[in-house]
Amino acid sequence: MMKEKKIGMITHYFTHLGVAVVKLEDDLSRDDEIMIRGKTTSFRQMASSIQIDKKSIEYAKAGQSVGLKVVDRVREGDFVYKLIDIT
């Protein structure tokens, strides 16, 4: 069983790179499983590539804006949720 915890919001999307800018409200680690959801967006993926100023990082803290490689198109205003296993 998975629980969703809202951790941020998409503030920009670079179509040609497949990278979203996420303003974090909570911490995010590389390889966390996330869900991105909005009016027309809904998919799961691993947070396999997180960057700040074009430098890869393992961990980002609440309050930071990060670049996140995404597997599908996202839109400004979409929410990012961390999936937490509660079983």
C-alpha cells in the first residue's frame, strides 16, 4: 500500500529537454518514487535525475527549486507527490 505525500509543484517545463522545474515543499532524494498529477497529467516515475544549476545532486531540501528529468510532459501548476510504502 502506498501513501502520497505532496512535496512540490511544477513551476516550469523545458519541452526540448524533458525537464521540469520543481519548487519543493519537502525533501526529495534521488531514486524516490514520485507521482506527478494535474488536470491532464498523471504518471509515476523514479526521481532518477535531480539537478541544481546543471549539477547532479543526490538530495534536495524543502524550499529549493530543482530540475527533474521527467518521463512524460508536465505542466506548470502540476503537483509532485512522494510515494511512501506504508505496508
